[in-house]
Amino acid sequence: MTKISTLLIIAILFVLLCSSRLEKNLLPSYFPKPRYDFASNPFKKDIITLGRRLFYDPILSKNNTLSCASCHSPYNAFAHVDHELSHGIYDRIGIRNAPALFNLAWAPYFMLDGAIHHLDMQALAPLSDSNEMNNSIEMVLFQLNKDASYQQQFKQCFRDSTITGEHFLKAIAQFMLSLVSAESKYDSVMRGDAHFTAQENNGYQLFQKHCNSCHQAPLFTNYEFINTGLAENSAIHDYGRFRITKNENDSFKFKVPSLRNIAFTYPYMHDGRYASLKDVLKFYTTIHTFQKNTDIRLQKPMPISANEQVDIISFLLCLSDNKFIFNSKHTYPKNILKNQ
């Protein structure tokens, strides 16, 4: 074996070892096995850094005014809180509240209606939506390929200075995959490093009784599409999952969101109609007009008293992951986007 061949093998093994360590560090041992195929897009620090740069760069929008972070702020668990519906290019208003972004390696599909089935493809949806970035992958690649610094960074990551759609999408996907939230008080309790207060524990027991069938731990979602019985928002006429399947039984069904970091991701529901957790619990515990395909688990008001609702909220606050929210590795990369 030649010296060059030996060095090449060592280099390959080193890259694989680094990827393995990154994956193990990002995947909590008590979480289920991720659905994402890391073999097709192994973690690499340089690619995550590139994906982070792209996530915060308004070059992705048609008029260079919006980035992914415009609707997905790191300080709100990568959701937004300043308005009910997402705001897009030319001050256009979307039809949904922007969902939080974390623990995406476990998700079987993306978007509130499940329109996207692979994280590597997810960025194409907001990129091309006329109410969001109103751009095209072809134009984005054209702009990126004119940028010498991006050419250099892509070459470092993928050994090719010509920026392709595949590499662009994989880079953004790697950054989003790195957004793992598993350091809340709940996680500390599960590891035996902390204890719930009496009120938090009572809220936890009530949560398991009334909420756990949809918001299953440790991810606090079962990824189902359900109709919660919310009245139609006549301003947007969003029929949820029906938009994808055209099956009437899927009318007004939306993906069950994770409740992790719920304190940071208000307003709530797919259209942001509720400003507080108190409002959400009021909806689930009072009589209202249910739609014909309302989920059977929600066809009766939940028998939870006002004091018990306070206890549930106390538990939900234990799902806040401050280390994730304020992680400097997730924020705007000032050292890279100097001219933005």
C-alpha cells in the first residue's frame, strides 16, 4: 500500500469518526431512533456551518429581504411570536403560524399539512411559495454561484466549487438537524438530575391523563394529523391536510405539534389564534361546536378544573430548554455574514 493510499484511508476514517461523534452528541439516548437517514447526509461541522449561513442569508428570497430566520427566530425555538400568521416577501401574509424547528430528525414529514416527506426537500417549499420567499432553486443557485465566498465554502464542504441543488439542500438540512432540544427541566428529571415541584408533578400526572395520547413523550408529539374541532378561520380558508390528500376526511386536520419549548412559541394553533396557554386550555375544557370529523379524543370538553389547568401549565413550562434557546451556535453567524 502506498503512502498516499494510507493517508487517504486515515482521512476517510477520521471524517467518519467525526460524523459518528456528532450524531451521538446530538441524539439523546432516551429518544427513539431518528427517522432521518444520516448515512445519506453524514454530519460534518463545516456543512452545518454552511447550512447555518444559508439559513440566515436573505439571498434566498427573490428581493434579498427575507431569510429562513425571518420566520424562524432562534430565540423563539425557531418559530415567530410577533404576529399570528407568517409574513413573507413584499409584506405578503401567509395562511399559517410558522412552526418551531427542532428535533427534526425524528419527524416523518414536514409542514403542518405534511406536504413534505423528506427534510432535504423541505427548504424548497418556503423558497418557492409566493407568499414567502417567492423564489426558485434555479435563481438561488445562480446567485450563490456568483459569490466567491460561497463557492469556496461549498468546495470545502463538498469538494466541488460548482454549487448544486443537492448540496444546497443538504447543507440547510444539516443545520436544521443540528437543532436538537433535550435539555429542559423535564429532561433533567428523566435523567434523575432534578425533581418536579409538587405543582409540576401534579401537572405532569394530569398531562399524562388528558394530553399524552397526542403529545407523547419524549418528543411530545405523535406526528398524527388531527382535527381538534377548531372553528374554521374564514379569513384564510385553510383546510389543512385536505390540501394535500383531497380526502374530505382530512379536512381541517393539522399535524400535532411538539410541546417542547411551548413557552417560547406563542401564539398557538395553526393560525396563531390563541395568544396564551391559558387560552388553549380554555378551548379544550369548554363546550364548543365540534366539526363532523373532530378527533374522537376531543369530542368532549376535557374535565380539568381551573386550578388543574394552572398545574398543567406549570408542567408545560418544564419543557423549556434555555440551553437550546440561547445556544450561540444556532444564532446569526456574524463572523460570516459581515455584509448583511
